[in-house]
Amino acid sequence: MIEWLNIVLQGALLGGLYALFAAGLSLMFGVMRIVNIAHGDLIVLAAYIALVVVRWSGFGALESLPVVAVLMFALGYALQRGLLNFTLGADVLPPLLVTFGLSVIIENGLQEIFSADPQRLQAGRLDIASLSLGGGLAVGWLEVIVFATAVVVIAALEALLYRTAIGRAFRATSDDADTARLYGVDTRHVFALATAISLAVVSVAGVLLAIRTTFEPSIGPARLIYAFEAVIIGGLGSLWGTLVGGVILGVAQSIGIVLNPAWDLLAGHVVFLLVLVLRPRGLFPKTAD
Amino acid sequence: MASFRIERLTRASRIGVALIAAAIAVLASLPLWAGSGTIRLAVEIFYYLALAECWNLLAGYAGLVSIGQQAFVGFGGYVLAFLTILLGVPPLVALAVAGPAAAIVAVPTALLLFRLRGAYFAIGTWVAAEVFRLIALQIFSLGGGTGISLPVSVVLAISDSRAVRDLIFYYIGLAVGLGGILMVFFWLRSRQGLALTAIRDSETAAASVGIDKERSKLAVYVIAAALTGFVGALAYLEKVRISPDAAFSVVDWSADVIFIVVIGGIGSIEGPILGTVIFFVLRGLLADYGVAYLILLGLVAVVVMLLAPRGLWGIAEKFDIHLFPVQRRLRFTEAGSATPGLDPKIHGVPGRARQ
């Protein structure tokens, strides 16, 4: 019994990481109706940037995060303003294919520069410190920090969307970009800010991923898929739903791996497909599409 | 009263038909004058051509952007391996079964994925391909994660002479490459094609004249899966070795194909042909630089998508050049008596708008 509780707990904490993957994807889709296929590769890019920052500056792994976040924020702004804004329109094909192209470019670019060898960010004591909950239950501090970060990030995004002027501009642009423009909203700037914030969240996900496990250039697409599954399970447009989606995915994977070591990923996909069959709009849908 | 006729063949498409006939003649005679290396490269070109035409039919005409066609390539390959290795079915028979088998699994896959819209459908197809790959990893009688090679007996069952085998693969490949083009061509000229074009131009208007959108899209998805599955079986019959990571590789079977279609021209039959030629030239030139060709292809695809969304062939189409007559257009035969302002480009001639 206690073993299973432990497994579910580990899975739920892993779900926090998936929710972090998903939050940025969800934000970009919410504001611009863009599904960023390069999302997973951008997470990996953030991990590599953190690696470079740590090596050059001697910062600790977690201390590198502000630097990485600022760099990714700037990259996101430039990417949207200089490239993705030109793909927006009624047709879903251009943003989809351009971000797909970016995904391939980033993945192979990273492989050219850093080779395909697995890398890891050392976080010192945090790597092994664990927290005993009594009764044989124990969780790693790192896992707890990751989950708490996910909760904080999602709460911050919710506050940003519903309590600030820029959040109002996001929602107005999302509902009707043309009308928002009539009211003086600079939609190109709003889109660029949305992507910038999305990539700042991506940098949090990337750095925590890099501390938690080894990473290599080719793991991006799988992170995109986890993010996507968390979003769909949770229901489009709902950030808290995305956290629930991430937790369900994480629990499914950690139960799957106990049943058969090769079943972790499959179990996650099966749960996703089940949700698609039973509740195609996810568990907590908020938007129409 | 203006008199007019409905025209399909234009001068360019007459030249096109002549060019195509000449190209087929050259390709059909290729084994007579080319070396075995060239013949094998040609087979690879043919199956990329077929995959590109399939993807183009999906994305360019049915609005179904898939990043998961490797699901059916790998499935076709595994059907071939399963039938030949475990059941002892003759390889060419197994090859013939692969296409219909892929079509059958495509139906439930589609019914599930069609619940997702637009870009989410695209990632959904990728998840489906991942599920296929993870299942293949579990088939231990076919080598699990390491994969399996076709036994020599299976290869010899095709023919015991290597030259004859190459020849058989070549002509099947040629048939698949041309078959892909012809399939799209006839599909677009049929009622199905008209329905697709109507859906693409206006879903509401199409629905109002009784077109069942979901059925039209399902039909395209299934037929594309069938041909893709056949290509997969052929590819792995020729490669002789299959493994989950290679058979369900998103780079080999989706990224390359997507770049071919985007660069060549999405939404035209000629585009994928042009794209395939460009792809193999680039890959050949950059063969010594590892993954550099992928980075370059990605860059070119992004630039093309931004500057010429209809691809390089789209530029040719601006000059109204079509090699394949799939459009119908109004031509007024009596000069001067035509109703002023009735421009067939503006008025809804099927297959013309946004073509």
C-alpha cells in the first residue's frame, strides 16, 4: 500500500514538471492560436543555455535561472516580432510549418554544437536531499521544489492574465485581435510579449529539467508531446487544468513503469487517448476550441 | 448570351503531358543504362516522391497537417516483417498486404485523431506514431527495441539474383512513385477532389450543398495511409533490416517529406515532384556534413513558407502554368460577347480559387 502511495506521489510531483512544460505552450496558444511545434526544442535549448552559463560564470545550476530566463525572454520577443508575427493569419499551416522548421533547426543545431552526448546540470546537495514524510514515505527535495515552482508559475500566469493591464490586452487580443487593435492595443507587441513570457516559463522548465535528469538535443519532441498531452487532458485554456493534466500524465507514467519498465511512456499515451475518447474537450475546458 | 466552353487542358498542361510521357520513357529504360547505385538511389527517390504526394494530399488539399505519417511507414514495414518472418508469407504477397493493412488501422486512428483540430491534430498524429513505435518495441518476436533483419531465405524468395531483385524493386518503386502522382491526380479530378476543393474554399458553402466534410477527410487520410504503408513495406524489404527507432523516425519519414512539399509547393501536384528533386540534390551536395542538410532544409523551408507560401511551384503557378490538368476553367469562345466583369478567376470555378 505504502509503495503504491509512494509511486503515485512521485508521479504527481513529476506532473509538476509536465505542467511547467505545458504552461508556455498553453499561453502561446491562448493568445495567438499558435501551436509552437518547436516548444520542446526550446526547453532543451534553455537547458543548454543554462549549461553554458554555469560553465562560464561558475554560477550554481539554480542561480543560472535568472540569466537564462532573461535571455529566453529576449529570444522569445525577437522570435515573435521578427518571424512568427509574419505567419499569423486565417491559415493554420504557416505557423505550424515554420515552428516545425525551427524545431528541426534547433535540434540539429544543438547537436552540431554540443554533440549528441547526454549532459546534466549538477545542483550539489539538492540532487540527493530528500524529505521524509513519515510512514516510509519520502520524496526528493528537488521534486518538491519542481512541483512548487509549477504551482507558483501557474498562479503567477493566472494573476498576470486576470489582474494586470497586459493580461487584459492578452485576453482582448485573443478574443478579437482586430477589435483590440481599434482600441489602441499594439497586437504585434502583445504577441511578442506573450511569446517572450512563454519562453521565460520555458527557461524555468528547461533549467529544472536539466537538474532533474540528463538531457540531449534529441529529447525536445518528447517534451512537446508531454506538454501537449497535459494541455489536452486538462482542457484547453485552463492553466490549473493543465497542472491536473500534468499530474495525471505523471501518475500514469509512474504506475506504468511499475507494471512493466517499458510501459511508462505507453501508459501516459494510453491515458491521453482515453481522455480523448471519453472527454475530447479535456477535463476542465475553458475555451471553445 | 456568351458562349463558352469548359477547358481542362491548357497549352502548358499539353506540354506537361508530353514532358511527363518523355520522363516516364526515360525512367522506364533507366535500368538498361544506369549502374546499380543509381538504380537504388532512384528507388529511394520514388518512395519519397510517393510519400510527398500523400502528405501533400493530406495537408495541401484536405487541411490535415500530419507530423505522424511515420506511423504508417513503420506499420507497413512491421507488417512485412511479421508476415514474412513469423508466418512465412512470400515477400511480394506480404508487400501487397501492407497497404490494405495500413488502411484498416488508419480508420480507428483517424476517428480518434479527428477529435483534435488544426495544429493539435498535427501533434496528435505524432503521439499516434509514438504509440505505434512503443508497441513495436514490445514485439519481442521481431527483436523488440533492437529490431530484426529479414532472413536470407526471405530475400532469396524474391529472386536469387541480386540484379533481378534490384530490377523488381526498381519497377515497383517506379510504379509507386508514378502511382502516387496518378492517385492524387485522379483523386482531385473525381467527385472526391471537387468536394475537397469546395471544403478548402468554404466549409460552410460545401456543407450547404451536401458535402460530408468528415467523410471526405477520412477517405483522404485512409488512402494516404494505405500508400504510405505500402512505401514502408517496400522500403524495409529493400533495406532488409527494421527497427522501431528507424521505422518510426520523425526525421526520416516526416521532416524530410514535409520539407520536400513545403519547398516544392504545397497544394499542387507538381510541387512535391520539384521538392523531391531539390531535396535529393541538397542531400547529395551536403552528404559529408552530417545533419547540416537538415538545418539547411529547415532554413530553406522557413524562408519559403514566409516568402512564397505556395512553394517554388507556386511561383510558376502565378504565371498560370499547370502541368497536370486538374482544374476546370471557363474560356469564352466569342471575343467581345463575353459578359463584362465575369472573370472566371473571381467567380467560383471549381478548382480554380486559391489553387
